[in-house]
Amino acid sequence: MSSLLDKITPKSGSAKDGADRKERASMEDGGATVSHRRAQDDEPESRSSPLPGLARGGGVVEALDLIEDDDDRDLAERMGHKSEFAREFKSLSTISFAFSIMGLISSVATTWNTPFLYGGYATTIWAWAMGSFFNLSLATAIGEIISAYPSAGGLYSASGLLVPKKYRAITAWCTGWLNYTGQIAGIAGTAWGLSLMLWAYAYVATGYTPPGSATQSNGAYVGLYIAIMVVHGLIVSFDNKWLAKMTSAYVFINLGITVVTSIVVLARTPASEMLTGHEAFGQITDNTGYQSQAFAFFIGLQCVQFVMTDYDATAHMSEDIHRASYAAPVALFFAVGGTGIFGFLLNTAMVFGSRGVLDADVMSFPGQLAFAQVLLNRAGRVGFLIIWPFIMAVAWFVITTALQANSRSFYAFSRDGGLPDNKFFARVNKRTRQTVNATWLVVVLCVVMIFLSFASTIAVGAIFSLAAWGMDTSYLIPIICRLIFQDHPDVRFKPGPFYLGRGMLSTVVNYTAVVWTLFEVIVLSFPIVTPYTPQTFNYSWVIAIAILILALLWYAAWAHRHYQGPHSSMSSDQLRKLGIVSRAEEADAASNQAPFSGRSPPPYRIPLDEKAT
């Protein structure tokens, strides 16, 4: 997989790259104009710093013709930002990051209760298959946008650049807050699941007796959860180079333990206890109280939608990735497709070995997790104690990668003036090159969110729905904006190298992504069981809409005067040194019939009349 990505992703730093840097061809049918510069024959080629914005003699290198790295030049030309991160993520670490952010087996383990206990055997298998298929269209549509706008802001930044100027700020504002809410819920849900898994391990390791009893007090779960978040805050504050190397191993552990678990469960299930094909693939059980097998089936989407979310995290790491406009969307596509396939095999294996678990008391399961009970039944106590730590390690990696990506989101939002923090959360630690301030902001917000668990165990399940609800709706906005405004004079969308073209395939994929997202967020807004009570109500949509309303009130009261949406963080002089022209300059040149270097216009022309920070 790494070698395939290497073939798609060109290497940087070679002599040929240096020669091609001055003039790269426009990829007319492939999609994007990768570079656009004015002819600079009268300027000497003098570059000595590999990264812009680094301290030199106590000052900041602001002469952007010193940029040596093509990735940083691409970031400046497409988005108007100086690079502040070392691009330590290569092909393997990028695709490993994309796989790890979904944390297949650990995320399935913590959300398996919903499809299995409330929808039965067939729901568990086919809801996963359905969600995987349609999520691939969503991932493809997102990949096209990421390829065109590779920055730490991800879809937040892209949404503001895919609408006319007068809508830019409010569109990016709403997209950002929905996305950040979903990301925080995703981290909180994974950390909560890891807390349950740790107690499940203690329960089995101590011989099914206290202190590892099957059911702990809520305070015990919350205390362990807070400790998990604090430790991860410390880890993500470390040097980025170390994190990139550590991330490279994630994909092997993630997929490896998934395959091992599937094989062990099937191999250790006696033929007499194995479910029949009709039971596994055809038996839907409605335990929701809605008296509808169809609804019980669709409720089962919560598992696959929680697992297959936050894949735009790869976009938030774009400023850490070599050749981000290529590598990020390709890694995302492979990760979603691969997770769908391996997840289908895992769910099928677990269902076939689950006889007797569906009718058992959930309070007797290790950590109240049906997935853990199936593994314990089939692998035995010793097998469980060997396999379960690897599953917990996958959850650990998910939190690490998600926290790192979410910190980049708040960094980008603060950089654009979206927070009243005097850009405190946009600061990058000079030693570790990490967004330490933003990292700890996310940790605090995740700790606050988990107090929803004190309402009830079902209410805390809203966190899992909120993750999908918040992030998927934030994905929807830029996709719709692109479909509506891609040819608008203020937008003139220029795709990146990951592009389906403008034919029937692209239309079908993008509209499928829109319809699917609208459908699944509506389904995930319903309570899992009926009758509705304060303990069983689904608070996910209430929280998301409440945050959106508060964000709009904040925008009306303060942000509309201080926030202009995604904009350049470089001065006009810096941008002109790169040959990036304003739309006004381009219009003047067009009226005088003076083309720019005979090349196509850039993917996004930074409006130089906007305030640069």
C-alpha cells in the first residue's frame, strides 16, 4: 500500500524538482494548476532556507523566494499561508494516520452494542456494508476538495473559499463550529470507549471479581477517562518528528489485530454453536421499541458512522504532509475503502461466533461491551487477555491522531481570527513544532463533554452520534457549496490532482454524498429506544444545534466585526514575491490583453486587498 502511494505521490527535494519548480505544467484534464508564478527572469534564483517563516538572527525570514520546499510553496500559492510545521509525514505515515484515525477494531468494539443488541445479527453485518459503500462516495467528494485546498484548516478553510466573498465568513464560521464539535465528540467517544475497555480488561484479569467488577461506578469511568485525556495531551505536545515515526506503525497494528481477532473467533467457535447463514445474514431483531425492523436496521448505522468519521483529519494534517494535495486525498480514499472491507469481515466473524450473547444481560459483559463478551466466549480468558491489549492500543492511537488533528483545526481557526484569543491558540511551540496551546484546549473541551455521562449510560451514547452528526454535516457544507458556486467569479474552483473531472461520475458521486449524509444524520438524531425519557433521549442533535445557535449569536454580537473567514496570513509584498495576483490585478491585465506568463490562473487567487495577518 505504501509503494502504491509512493507511485502516486512524487518525491520532493530532487534536482528535477528544483528545475521544475520554476515552471510546472497545468494538468488540464487531470485537474489542477499546481503552480502559478509571474515570469521572474530579472530576479536571481537565490534560495537558502528550506522553510519560510523560520527565525534567522532573531528575525523572521519573510522573503518567500527563499522557499525551497515545493509543499510550502504550494501552500503559499493555494492558501496564502506560511508553513509553520516540519513536513515529517511521508507516504507510509500519512496512510497509516488515515487508517488510524478511524481505529477500526477499537471503534467497532465500543459501538457494537447498538447494531447488535438493538438490531440483531443481520443489522450488524448489513448496516456496516451499507454505510461503508455510501461513505466511500463522501470520502471521494471530500478528497477532491482536500486536494484543491491542502491546509490545516481542512474543510473549514475550503468552505470559505467555495462561496462568493460576501458569504465567505458566515459559511466558514458555521462549518468550523460543526466540525470542531464533531471532532471533540469523536475524541471523547473514543476515550470513553477506552475507559470501558480498560475496566473490561481488569474485570477479566482479576477473575471476574472486584476491583475489576463488570460494572463500575460512573465516577470510576470518568476518572480514568480524564487520566487518558491528560496523558494524550502530553504525548501530542511532543516533537512532531517522533509522532510521525510512531504513526507509521499504527496501520499494521490496526489491521493486523483485526485479522487475528476475526480468525480466532471463527476458529474457536464450535460448529454446533456457529450461527447459520440465514441467521447471520437474514435475521433482524427489533429491540428498539419502535415496532419497526427497518428502523432497527437503520439505527445500526451508528456503529459504522462513528467508525467512519473524522477522516478529514488527514486534511488537517496537510501542512505536516509531503505533497499533501496528492497524498492526503489518496490516503483518505484507501483508508475508507480498506476500513469498509476489513470491518465487514470483522463484523461477520463476530456475528457468526455470537450465539447466546444477544439474549444475555448486558450488565454482565466485561465493560458492558457485547463485543468483549463474544471475544471472551470464543478466545477464552487467556486469549482475551492477550488480544484485548492490542485492541486497546488501537483506541490509544486513535486518540493520539485525532487530538493532533483537532488541535490543528483550532490552530487554523485562531489563525484566521475566529477566536477572541489574540491568536493564543495559533501559536506553534518553537522547540516541538506542535500546536501545544490548541492541544490543551481540546483536552479541556473533551473533559467538559464527558460530564454528559452522568445523565445515563444511554445518554452518553449521544456522544457517538454527535461525532457523526457534527462532522458529517460539516462535510456536507463545502460539497454543496462547490456544486452551487464552483463557476462563480469569486470562486472559479480549480481542482487538485485528485479529481474525477466534471462528467457524470463526479456528479453522481457528489450528489450521492449529499443525499446519504442528509439521510444518516436524520436517522442518528432519533433516540435508540422508545418510549422517550430524559435518560433515553438522543441529545446529539440538541447539542449540535445548540452549539450552532450559540455560534451564530456570537457571530452576530462579535465575530462579524473581527472575522472575515479564511484569509492569507502573509503580507501583500510576500504574496507578490511568489507571483500570486489579486483578482483585481488579473481583471486589469485581462482588459489590457496581458496574460500572466501564458499559464492558467492559480487554483485560488488570494485577494490581496483583504487584511493579511
